[in-house]
Amino acid sequence: MRAVVQRVDGASVTVADADGEGSGPAVVGEIIGEGLCVLVGVTHEDTAEKAAQLARKLWSVRVLEGEKSCSDVNAPLLVISQFTLYGDARKGRRPTWNAAAPGESAEPLVDEVVARLRALGARVETGRFGADMRVSLTNHGPFTVIIEV
């Protein structure tokens, strides 16, 4: 699993058609103040154990102000699935997505990351898997790290 982690001072995700019936855009996940915005990509070999490992790492990594972790200051996380993290653009002009796990494999593992974070005591907001999303955030730093497990 791969995660792009940004230290933020607020973040939200809006879905273009929130109810699937043309209702228009709506915010489906939002954190206010200091926290982490986490984009999660899943590849073919990933397992529930790797999801649990990633959750522990996200909860404890010391990247917030003053070298604190989310667990230290009870900071929220906004977790959003993003298969494009496994895109490969080394050849040609179009990225390939061969390394990204298909949705039916990836969605339960992203859900597992969220469930494990919540089990650790985290307040977690999410995007909507497979939806046309708009992510807004204020990157604090700027500070961005990549975590792979």
C-alpha cells in the first residue's frame, strides 16, 4: 500500500453527485484545523495486514507541528482512495494503471485502513470510493510525505 500524506490545516472532499440522483455537489468528508489528508493507493499484493500496518503508521507518524503524531494530539485524518498512486508514466505519454488493484479488491482494503484507524481511536473522515471527487486542502508547511508498507 502507498499513501501520500499531507499535513493540513483543514481539508474536505466534495462529490459531484452526492446522492447519485443529480442532487449536485456535496461535502462528504471534512476535517477542520490541524490533521492529515491521506491519499491511499492499493496494489495487487496488498492485504488486510498491510492495511492495519498502514493505519498504525498513519496514527503514530510524527509529522504534525512540534513533531507530534495524530495520536499525540488527537488530530483528525481525511482518508481518500486514489488508484492513480500506482500509475506508471515512465514510457509514452499515457500512464498505465496495471499496478493498481481493481476496485473490488482495493475498496475493502481502503475501508480496512479507515476501520483500523478508528479502532485506534482516530477521528476519520473519508471520500467516496470510485466517485468523481474534488479535494480541497490547506497544506501546512508545505509538508508532504510518501509512506509505503
